[in-house]
Amino acid sequence: MKVGTPCIAAALTVLAVVGHPATALAQSDCKTLVKASPFGPDDETGATNRITPAVTKAAAAEIQTGKVIPMAHNLVDGVPLFGTRFTKTILTSVAIVPGAEFGKNQLSYMEDTYLSQSHVGTHIDGIGHIGIKDCYYNQTPMGKFVTQNYLKKLGLEHIKTFATRGVIIDIVKVFQEAGKLKVNAACTAPCLDGGTVITEADLQAGLKMYNVTLREGDAVFLHTGWVDLFKQFPKQNAVYNGSEPGIGKSAADWLVSQKVVAVGADTWAVEVIPGENKDEAFPVHATLITDNGIHIIENVRTDLIAAEAANSKRATFFLSMTVPKAVGTTGTFVNIEAIQ
């Protein structure tokens, strides 16, 4: 197919922007758009700076029975994906054909290739993920630090640790007890409907239910029941992605005031979709990540830990979650376990 000159010019423009961001992108006044980090002008770590040895030691006291509760979905093709994101697994089998084996012991092996974007399945948003214009966490003018392959600042390699206390807030129970639960017909278990705003009062009610007070360095997880739709993949993918219950801006501000290090939920964005203001794009992401370096964890499997909390009357746990130190990346899929 013949490609016209305008198409070629457009393609070259894109390549120029990707290859030479410092000269191609106008720099905004980041001091007027994004808050400065409380951890200093050179900070690239964000909220996990709050996880000190004392915080980890205190969190370790949450391990009483040693029971481990999984909080991540299996990573598999076909799960709901935001927008144009994709994931595909390819298996390579080597030497399984008779006569092709290695050595006298006739060894063979298998390998996998992930053709996947990083923000799929149960995953964490890094602080290089979201900005206002070209301004990112800690007033970073990101246009200077974008390359074709990775970020030169604010990559996941700067995360300190997530060896801290986790807290599950069962929003479904909060809404049930308040008599205000409106469910989505596609859910096979109780769930909040898409577009339901979770307020700071709802968060506080959920904490009070288990006599929990948030501490600096906590990671907070919300059970909205939306996880039920994820588990029905691919049948309910369109419903799952079409909207979601989530926190509003005031709830995000309250969580910031509690000095948490991460906010996770069983939804694809944590914040309410459609949003409270149709003219704003993902304002909770901007509040948590861009202004405060607080990580967002999406598509969390919260149903098992919510059920365990109801049985044990304990909504706190030791959080086991290791994030690969993938240099210059903006997010990655993670495995999460709650240890009680």
C-alpha cells in the first residue's frame, strides 16, 4: 500500500518526539502544578519512604496464626484489560521431540514469553505513571527524562519496600449495614454498583467495624465486590471495564492525611468511574500518585481477605508483596499475600 507524504511526516514527527523529548516537548512550570515531596527535592521513592524498620517490625506482629491469604488474580490471557492494553503468553518447548534431547540423561525444557503491557491483572502503579501535563511526582519535568524504552527518573527501582501492615476495608459490609447497597445485576455476589462514590465516612465506618485506626506506613485495600465481575472473565469484561465503584476526591485526600503508602481495590482504577466531575480525568490518581507518591494497586483479589476478616474479626495483616526492580518502568503485575 502506498503511504502518502503527510503520513510519513506524521510518523517522523512522532519519532522525533520519542527520540528527543527534551527539545520536542515544552516544559511546564511544575512548581505550580504538582506538590513538592516531603522527603526532599531529590526524592524518587515516594510514600514507601515511610516504611521504616520500626514500621516493618510493628507490622510483623500481625503474624499470629501464620495463615496466608492470596490477594492476587492468576495472570492469564482473557482477563479484563483497560483501553488498548494487551497480554499474551507464548510457550516455547525445547527438545521434547524424540532424538532432540540434551545429554545422555535426555533433558528437555520449557520457557515462556510474556507479550504484555505492565498495567494488567493485579498490578501496581508506580509514581512515574501519572502526571499533570509533563509534570510528575516531586515536580519532575518528565519531558526531560522520557526515552523510547524507559524513564530516566521515577522508575519502580526506587521503591523502598512494602514490608508493612495491610488493612482491608470491607465497603460491601459498610453499605449493607447502612442499608444503602445498590448492586450490579451482573454480580453473583454482593457488590457496589458502578459509579458508587466511596466517601471518607465510608472508609472510617469500615475501619470502626474492626476497631482499626490507620497508622503511618499502612497499605489500605478496599473490598467493593467488583472483584466478582473480574472472576467471571471474559463473560463480564465489558461490564467490569464499563464503570466501577471507587473513592472520590475527598476520600483520597483523607487517605493522604493518614500517610498511607498504597491504596488498592478490587477494581481497575480504585477511584469511582464515572467520576464525580465529568471534566476531570482520573483525579484520584493525580492526588495519590502525582502529588503524594502513594501507589495505587488495581485488580486486587479482595474477596478472600474480606471473608477471612469477617471470620477472624481481624482486618489487619502483614503485607507480603515484592515489586520487581524493573528500571525505568511505570508499573508491573504483582503477587500479593496477606499473612495473619
